Amino acid sequence: MNRSESCKRRRSCTPDRGDADRRTPEREALLFKKSNFHEWDVEDVCSFLRMQGLEKFEQFFRGERLSGATLPFLTKDDLEQLGVSTLGDRIHLLNCIDKLWQSPIEAKVFNDPIHGHIEMHPLLVRIIDTPQFQRLRFIKQLGGTYFVYPGASHNRFEHSIGVAHLAGELVKALSGRQPELRINHRDILCVQIAGLCHDLGHGPFSHLFDGKFIPLTRKGLKWKHEDASLTMLDHLISSNNLKEVLQSYGLVLPEDLEFIKEQIRGPAPSSQGVSDDSKGSAWPYKGRPREKGFLYEIVANKRTGIDVDKWDYFARDCHHLGIQNNFDFQRFLKFARVYEVKKMKVICTRDKEVGDLYNMFHTRNTLHRRAYQHRVSNIIESMITEAMVLADPHIQISGTGGKLCRMSTAIDDMEAYAKLTDNIFEEILHSSKPELREAREILNNIICRRLYKWIGQTQPAAKTIIEESFDELADQVVAALPSTPVEVQLQAEDFIVNVVQMDYGMKGKNPINKVRFYCKNNPNKTVKISKEQVSQLLPEQFTEQLIQVYCKKTDEKSVQAARKHFVQWCINRNFTKPRDGDVLAPELTPLKADWNNSDSDESEPRVDVQSYRRMNSDKTRMQLFK
């Protein structure tokens, strides 16, 4: 059914009060202070037209019996069919209607520590006040990082509200700056809802669940939290009877719901991703046409990585971690404009903001190095994952129709998944089930700070390690037998080797190369700005791997043996020398020539390998004679 047919169907359900009940000017002012726009009858709509100085169109609306419920569905074609002949009048009418719906009453004010006092549309409040959304109060934004940074206690709940706020700020800024974009109230609401619901699918401890736990318990399953966000959104709408509420605020189903999901997930799996070169390519999205493609760059920008999701978590995480945030998203809001580039409308910014965008990605890298991939955070998350994997067969969660699910299978049942939060940590820790004993011990070790031991960190010198070989790394460390004897024989299961990918969000590419800028002297033309035009001090490459190694055995002899295996492995694989390699294994590091020909002070003492071996041999003979 097309929009015109939808309007006709709604008109047929609207009672006509006749001329006797027309409003006086005094009653009109009172009416619009008290009434919700979607509850207006025909005469209320006509009163609104008079207040806007559009009396000449009253006859068209009254003749077709158009109520407030029909206003969001009106298009320029509908108005032309009604008899509004000139294009200027049609656009003026639609602008008035859009402003009406863009100024919701009963907005709720949230006092956010990052963005201050922010207003939320009543529809967003209805979504927030559901069990599925409130669940995000109990999922830590930074997972295991809270065990390292005491301030990192914030949750997905407040982050999601912040993203919805920033999404609204950006789309409204574009609408006010460029009315020709024809951004309507439906577009604004859909963008805000996408920002609000983009993290609905996160599991316990956020990325730990989909990045570590699910790959171990559901091997071969390609699943991301975005997949669950879409399914959870459907569950939220159906279980809380929000379909009619969405429609009452002017959203068109299923078109607008598909648009919301596409902003979270990207194009449907059958569609190809959007590229800069879209000549003749089919438009992969269904929710909005190509001329509104820039709306897909607000919540989760697949093209450049510059989106409001990052803006919020940069500011929020830095605030709670005590790390300086070097990116000012308020400036981006002031300078953002939409331009057409290769038949695609994209969001651009001023040329002078290029340095601030590099700061944004540098902030991202800093947060990963200092917090998200902190060596203690990573080992704590590995221990939590290990405990959850051990507990998975013994944890039962009630789902649809009373069906019992494991943690790993709850992702297939949203009623069960909605009950799965960080509280699973406490449930395992305080359980008295004998089958959870081993998992309990691991979590108790975390609480008592008896963590697996840090061995060291290195980097591939040239070629990176492919993901398919990650499972073989522990075996390689054990197989790297040091040239000096070790007192303890270790096994592969005694090691944890964590490979961390560090980049600017686009693997080895510079994301700024995807951004278009406009200049003050000619604001009608966009340009690219190369790295060399900005500074000579910017990164030469935009990706690297860090390899973190831990030992599960914590006694001193095992740790010493593990360190020697690790250093020998770095030598064998031609990795970079661990920072403390000369301390961990001073008898091994001199064996690799390029580890010792750096710009070191000539006066520094060097280790004589032969003397070191003779010394160790003498110690061994003395112990034997004892």
C-alpha cells in the first residue's frame, strides 16, 4: 500500500465535526498548548493552518478530511493531488508540518555528566522505559577494564542515551543549515532511535561476550552484537506493544523500522557495502533513498568512521578513565555540511578541521593502548571468559515458553538474552553448585587479585600474524626451547597469547583519506586533504599488531621458564625485542645481533654469553655437590 492509499485509509477513519465546531483564535492557542498533534481532528488541523497563515489551504484539508494522524505521511505529490498547485506552496506546507513534529511536547530532561541537560523525545522515553533497554544499566561499557580503572563504572545505558542525543544534534544541525536536504521529523526520529538502540545486543561485559565468549562456545558461528541489537529491537517493540506508538508519532512501518536497523547493521547481508565509487551501482539500502544516504553516516559511519557513537564513548570513557580527550565534537557539529560527491551525498567538514579529525583517531588509539587493551584488563577478561566457558553447560536461563537456554544459546532467544547481564559474574561467584567449582575459583582469584602472570609483549617486525594461526601461537611458544636449561617443563595450555590489532579503525588505511572537506573561499566545492598537507609528524602507517603473552602458572620457577620460552620465541620468529628482554633473559637477548646494535651508549656493560654460561654451569655443579 503506497502513502496516498495510507492517507485515504486514515481519512476514512476520521470523524468530521462540521463547521459548527470550528475554533476561535483564543481556543486555538489553548488547543495547541494541551493537545498531542497526532490526536488532532480535521478542524484542529485547519486551526493549525490558520495559525501558520495558511488559511488558503484549509479547504483542501477539510475537503479530504485530513486529521493530525495523516500529517506525517504527506508528500509533495500528495499535496499536488489535493490541489496545492505551486511547488513553493507545497514545500512551505511540508516545512511547517515538519517543524510541528520536530518540536515534541512532553520531552523528558536527562542530566548527563557528559552532555549536560538533554531533552529526549517522548517516543525515545517510551523505548527507554522498557525492560529490554533498562537491561543496559547492568552491562559495563568497558567490561573488565573496571577491574583496572576504578572510575570505569559506567554502563551501556548512559552511553546509548548520549549517542541518541548526539545523533539528534547532528541531524538537526544539518536540517537547520541546509533546508534543501528535506530532512523531516521521521528522519530525525529514526536517527535518534538508531543511536538509542545500537547497543541493545551487547552481552555480559560488552565486547568480551561477542569477541571472546561466543567464538569459544559457538565455534564457526559468525555473530556480532549488532545482530542481536536488531533482534532485540524487534523483541522490544513486540513485547511492549510499541508498534502503534511508533505509528502514532508519525513513523511509517516497516519502512522506517528497516531504516533504523540499517543504520545499526549496515546494508542487508545480501547487499554490497557502500563505496565512494557508486557510479551505476544499485543502492543497497531500503529505508532511505540515495539522496538521503548521508543519514547513514551519523550513528555508525561505514565510510569514514566519523560518527556520534565514537564521539560519545570518547568523551564518556575519557571522563571516567581520567584520560584527556583531544577531540572536540562540538566544532564538527558547527561545520558539518552535506555535499554530493560522485553521485553520493556525504557529510563533509571545513578544511581547517582536518587536524582535529587526526586528533580524534589519535584519541581512539590512545584509549586502546592505555585502557581497552591494557595488559591487566586483557588478562582479567581472559579469566572471566574462561570461567564463563566452564560455567556455560551448567547455567540455565528461562526463555520463550519456559525453554531453558545456556549463556551461549541465549543469543537465539531474546527473552532469555534479555536476562543475561554482568550479574552472571556474581551468580557464578556465589553459586554453591559443585559443577561450578572451577569457574568459581577463577572468579575468586580475580577478586583476590591472584591473576595469571604477565610474561611480556612483542610485535611482528614485518609480516603480521593472520587470524587463522592465532590458536597455534601457544604451541609455538612452548616449542621455542631456550638455549639455556629451564627448571620447569611447560605445556601449551599454560600460556595465553593475545594478539591485539591496533589501527585507526580501517585496518591499514588512513580514514582521513575518505573524508571530504570544503574551503571558506569556495564552499561549493569539496576537496581531499592528504596527510602530507597536514603535518610531517603524522603516522607513516596506520596499523600494527601487539602480542601479549601470559602464563597461567604463577610460581616463580614456572614464570622464569615461561619468560625464557617467550624471549626465545621472539628470536625464532624475528619479532621485536621485548622492552624488558634484557632483564627477563639476559643470556638470550645477546644471541640476536640486531637486538644489540641499536644506538645504545657504548659505556653500557654488555653481557658476555660465554661467561654467563660458565657461571650458570659452575652454579649447577655446586648444587650437585651439595
